[in-house]
Amino acid sequence: MGFGVSGIVQRFAEHGYQINPDAASLITQYGATDEVIRGIIESLDESVLVVGPDHINAIKKEEKQKAPDVKILKDITNISTCVGNYEEFVCYFRDRYSRLSEMIRWRINAGPIEALGKKRDEKEVNIVGIVSDVSTTSKGNKLLSVEDTTGECQVLLLKDRDVIDCNIILDEVIGISGQLTHDGLFIANMITYPDIPYSNKSKTSQLPASVILTSDIHIGSKTFLEDSFRQFIKWINQDLPGEKQRKVASNVSYMVIAGDIIDGIGIYPNQEKELDILDVYEQYERAAEYLAEIPNHIQIIISPGNHDVVRQAEPQPAISEEVGKYFGKNVTFVGNPSLIELSGVKILIYHGRSLEDFFTAIPGVSYKKPDMAMAEMIKRRHLSPVYGGHVSIAPERNDHFIIDTIPDILHCGHIHTVGISKYRGVTLVNSGTWQDQTEYQKKLNIQPMPCYAPVVDLQTMGVSVLHFN
Ligand SMILES: [Fe+2]
């Protein structure tokens, strides 16, 4: 807990300084801990007698200019090995199975599928497998085909047992507990997902810092909402009226863009009719001009999406250096997905194309609640399990979609709706868009939620959502 205004006045007086009440109230916004106050006192010039708001702002600005530190923990950029042949897909799925099954084996004592035949008299049998087929029988039960490295088996989820409510997605790795009937049919009682522990707690920043999470700006499209984006830029420069607005903006050290910074070309049918800028490089140049208006002390991290100019198969490497040269020194390009660390807080960035697979596979999960699908990703410790769905998967040596390090924040975009929630200590943010409804979205009846900017306070992990009209 930080000091109140009177406590701050007293602490400064003990060091021979008077402090203006506005300056004291400004310090409360920075947390007003003993450490913060000591830092301010140590930074003061000896000539200062009365500490005013300008002194505090100058010190905090200086701190911000040197503080932001972007660590890239996982990223495919420059390490891609795949050419897309059959052997690579075999290795890719083996890697997925071996790493996720290891997580599940912490929870259940599973044996190989090939040994199932010897276990007909056992009370409970456990296996871990990758789901190769899901179907519904004429009686309303679910039938799964499940494989491990030793064999394949059929598993029945009976409609009158609770297990029928488990949502099973193709190509995901699950643990199955149940019994074998005399004729060798495996009846499931329980499904175990790799999941993260209930007790998981997120890390927080030691110093005041916030991150703006955004995505799907779609610069170059006629439906890019330029006026609202300009309002956002005014806000981040603390040029909009309102003390509360300015306070949130003053704490921002980072901005993460989870893909689709530009609209691109040829992404959906007749897109060219809706483009304002027809050249992708000019679209990036315009994007760079906007981002140059963001204060230099804010570190900007850009990950690509399906509208960006990088390979469409995922994981996608970072946007090329050729495009990168348009942008300022405070911009870092990373791949999709990628895991980064900002002020000690781990953020998993994924554009979110697979969210559409989750919407198809899980009843009740839709684009109106993208964060619900993101919780399903965490539960499965995998960002994109389905092969042959909406995501074209590049068979890299390792499965880059596996969530082995638990992030503090999972940030997605793609869906153009805002969804924010927590799942077992992980903050889930789908950050919406800066694009109005396109003709294509009208046909699909997709209603976007444009011009929202979620801001996560990295000290408290509280999320403020700002809206710019
Ligand atoms: Fe998008």
C-alpha cells in the first residue's frame, strides 16, 4: 500500500523538502510506496525547495525513457525450417503429442494404447492420445478415434454420463479415463486436458507501467476509422481533456499490436473495391506515419496477422525488415504467435485465426465472446489444435502453438470484437479493431466492435477499456 497525501508530505519534510499538494497527489498515482518516494527524492536537484508537479512529471518521463524493456522469449522469426513435406508433418504431430502428453501424465497415470487389450479386467484404464476423429452415433453418444505412438482405439462417451459435456476438438491431445467392456470397447468416464493449475497467479511489474493491447487496425481500407484512431493518438499524447484519461495515458509504456496493422490486398473477394490505398507498401508507410505520432518512450511491438505481408501459414515470421525500416526505433517486430516479456509480465501474442475453429467446435462459444474461446486455448495449452481448419499450419520442427510457458496475458485479435476476462490467473484480451463493418462482414453477419483500446496496468493487472468515437 502506498502513502496518502499527508504521508507523502511528511516523508518529503523529513528530507527537508516542501511539496505542493498537486505534486503529492500526482505521486499517489505512481503508487506512492517508500521506494517510489525515495527514488523521487534522490533524483531532485539540490536547488529545489518546493517540489511541484513539473518535477514529478520530469522524473517519471526520464524513468520511462530508459525503463521499457522488451524481451522476446519465443518467436519463429529466422528459425523456420519447414518446407511442408510429409515427414515434417509426422515430426510436428509427434512433437505436439510428446509435449502435451507429458503435461497430462502429471495428472493421470496413463499406459500405451497397444496395451489396452491386457486391461479388460481393470477397474480404471487411462490413456493419453491425439483425437483423430469425433462423430455422434445414431443413439446420440459421441465416438472418438484416439491415437498415440503405439496404436489407435475407439472411445465412447455415453450421452447419459457427465463426460458427454466435454468439448472435444479434432487433433487435440487429451487424457481419457474409463473402463474396457468385455468386447474391448473403451467407455470414457473422464477427460483430462493439459490445462494450467487453479492456483496459477500472474506476475506483475515492480514499477508503474501499462500496456495498450490493440489489433486489426486495417490501415489502407476505406472502412479504417481514421478519425477515431486520431482521437486515440491524441489521447496517448495526453492531448485529450480529462484528468482520468490523462492519468491512464501517462502510465503507458508499451503498445502491442496483435496483427492486421494494414488491410493488405487480395485477402477476401472484391477487397480492392473497399481499399483506400492499393499498394501494401504504401499501406505500411501510412501505418508508420500514424505510429510515429505515438510518444517515443512507448515501446511498440507488432505481430502479423492474416492481412499482413508475410507467409500465410502459421507460425508466421515477423514482418520483413524491408517494411520495418519505415518504422521508428521504438518499434519491435515479432512473429505470430510469439511470447514476450514486458516489465516482468509475460504476454502471449496470437492473431487468433484459429478462434474460428473453436467457434465451430464448441457450442456456446462465438465471435461475440472471443475470450471464452481463448480460455479454451489455455485449457488445451494449445493455440490452434485443428489441422485442416481455418489455419494453414506450417510443420515446423516444434509445435509453436503449444503453450508450455504459462503467460500472464493472452492477447488475440482477428475477430474484431472485444472480449476481456480472466482464466486461472491469466488475463485474456481480444482487442477488437479500428475498422468499421466491411461488405464481406455484412454478408457473414459479423458485427464488429471498433475503436476500443484495452489498457492493462502491469502493476495490478487491472484492465481499463477506453472507447474513441
Ligand atoms: Fe483483422
